[in-house]
Amino acid sequence: MTKGLSIFELGDPILRQQAAPVEDIQDPGLQLFIDRLLHTLLEKNGVGIAAPQVGVSRRLIIVASRPNLRYPSAPSMEPEVMINPRVMETSNDRVRGWEGCLSIPGIRGEVPRHRTIVVEYLDRSGQLQQRDYEEFVARIFQHEFDHLEGKVFLDRLESVQDIMTDREFLRRFEGG
Ligand code: NI
């Protein structure tokens, strides 16, 4: 039985550090960590998570959009485990959209992000992968990648007026 990991929240210095590259993908400890991180993401109704959010300052993220209680209108995809991800291209056009973060419970912010993005990463078997993402999934990637650079979505806001509570967000946009 896989156990969930605890989430580190805003104020913990690890969320403000630049994460170090993953070196040994075959390490059984790393593979177990990936399973636990996937489990944690599902358990917490996230659509993405980054290793520093569970106290591991390594360049590993999971992007896993799907409709759930926190994001009822998210598109569905198979979870992608991305090790040492790199941004290859970004669109010049940016779109604003609402984001939350497991490390910043209770609030959402409307954040501008590149509309499309091309990324490269190593999957959990060590194979190099390239993906093109757009819209909400591109947004998730950019949000999680920021965690590896010690940034959170609050740093990307154009104005503090672009924040609302989770409850207000769900009431207003999702009929919750
Ligand atoms: Ni986050």
C-alpha cells in the first residue's frame, strides 16, 4: 500500500530554492518516490505536483490534468512523470487563467502563461520525450516548472486583485 506524502506549504524555504537535477533514474528509491508522488497527487485532487512540494529539492514534476473536485472542468490525460524537464519553445501570446496550488491552500489566482509550449524531459524509464502542450495543460507545466525554480504562482500575478478564495472560485466558476 503506497503512502501519501505530506505537502510543504508557502513559507517553507524549500519552495524558494532552485531544485537540483535528478542523477540516477534507475535508483529504486527514486522509483518508489515517483509512485508515492503520484499517489499523493491523486489523493489531494491535484492536476500537477513538483518534488519540492513534498520536501524533495529535485527536478521532477508530474503533469496529470483530469476533472476532479478542485478542477471540475480540467481536460483528461494520462499522468506524465517528467524528470529534468526543459522548456524548448514558448508562444509569444499569453493567456490568463485561474490556478491554485497544493502548497498555497485556500486561494486561486488569475495568472498569465504562454498559451503553447514545447518541452523535453526524461520519463521514468530514462527515455527522452518531447511534448507540445497548449492551454490548460501548458499552464500546468509552467506552474510545476516554476516550482523547480523556487517560484510560485503568486510571483506571476499582474495584480493582487487577481486573487480569490477557493470557495468563491468554485462558487463563481464551477457552480460549487
Ligand atoms: Ni503549485
